[in-house]
Amino acid sequence: MFRIGIDLGGTKTEGIVLDRNGTALVRRRVPSARDDYAGTIATITGLVQSLETEIGGRATVGVGIPGAISPSTGLVKNANSTWLIGHPLDRDLSVALNRPVRVENDANCLAVSEAADGAGAGCGVVFAAIIGTGCGGGIVAHGRPLSGRNAIGGEWGHNPLPWPNETEQPGPACYCGKRGCLETHLSGPAVAADHQRVTGEALSAHAIFTRAQDGDAACAATVDRLVDRLGRGLASVVNLLDPDVIVLGGGVSNAAVLYEKLPSAIARWAFTDQLDTPIRQAMHGDSSGVRGAAWLWQPEEHPDAA
């Protein structure tokens, strides 16, 4: 059996083919058809067809998107790629490809990938957080993504920052229409905005981490604020879900300091006498999303695929 995974991003669309054992056979990226829904269908269809031509066989198809399919309407909602909103993406792709297609939130795909054969392999319950341009999360329990009744399972980034102090209230405005969402405190742009508010200096999150490591006191203070806020945010996940492992992905997750300081920052707020939840970086890095989309199908579910 071959599995094809598609990761639909705002600027690029990536495809991968995995064999039965999860070994990557082919991987390819093409530009996304930005602001063009029909073009998006054509791009994904063409990518799947070219991958199948290369492997000489038919495959299952899973697609990760920065949004979700609404259970009530069957249409895409909550998508950063706004041209998808209001369309039946899974149904249109199924028609175009003449087979069932599974569409899942990209953070859930990260969680599926890391639970299958990454940093969460062998763990029953995996919480995976994407902390990059935005801030999202996904939950996998015993190999299955928990999308939830409303398809918002794991949407951790749009909960408020827990236990805020006076300087953190009401919090920055979020694109969702509310204020103080975790995304407005933890994402890469949020880290940069926090640093500029406090110091007046405009730096990227990457530059802030680099300067902090080199001894810049102001940047180190910004990183400490991030660790404290991330610790509070993840403590709320532990208190509610108590996962076997927390996996971090996205650009902010590449900062080594997080794995040194987060365990104690989470423990300070978690409702337990002793916290031993491991905090791990996504093993598959930028490939986690597209691999997770491929893992949305299991061999026994679609035996007529090659």
C-alpha cells in the first residue's frame, strides 16, 4: 500500500509518498494557488497524479490544511488560507481524484506524524503544538486524531493566556476577534511584538533567540517571558488532558532553550505534586505535517489501494 500526504500551505503545497512501513519514497513541492480555490483543487490533483506516475501505483490520499471541515456544514472553516473557507474541499478532491480523500487540520497532522513514528511514538496520548507564524495544537489518542465534535479539538492557540498578570491584560488583539489568545503571546510574530513593546527594538523571533544565547540581557528577558507564558499555556493542557508527551513543532520550537526551561515552567502551574511529562521537539521537523497527512489512512482501511 502507498500513502500520499499533501500539506497545503499558503505559499507552497508539498506532497509525499510513504510505503506501508512509513518510508518516504518521493517528496515534491509546488507553489500554492494562492487566492484561487479552483486552482488549489487543480494543484493538489496534479501533484497526486505526478506522484502516482512516479511510483507506478495508486495511493490513498490525506490532506492537511490550516483550518478544518465543519461537521455541521461540510465546508472549510477557520482557515488562514481564506480562499478555502466555505468550500467542500474533501468532497471536491474526492471527485477530482475519484477516491475518498481525508482532510484534516495541519496541527492534527503534525500530531499524527509524531505519534506514528516520531517524538511521540509508543505514547498513548500525544499533544502536539505548532508554534510558528501562528499557534495551534493537535491531539492523538492511541493513533487517532481527536478532531472533536466541532472539529476544533486541540485548538489551544485560541484559548486565553492562563493566570495573566496585570501587564498581560486584556492582551493583544487576535485575528479571531478576541484579545489575549495564546497565539498573540507565543507565536513568532508575537515574540517579536512583545520585544518591541518592551524595548522599542524591532527584531525577529530568531534574532531574539540568537542574541539571548549570546548574552543580550533584553533578548534574554524576552525569552524568559515567552518561557513563562508557554509554561502556563502547556500547564493548562496538562491539567485538562494529561498527555503522555508534549511535542513542539514550528519555527519557535527550534530554540533549544525551551527544552531546558519548560519542564520547570510547566511544573510551577500544573496541578500535580510531581510532573514528569516529557517535552520533545518534533522529530520530523518540517516534514511532520505532510507525513501526518499520509498517515491519516491505515492499510486495513483502504485495502484496494496499491
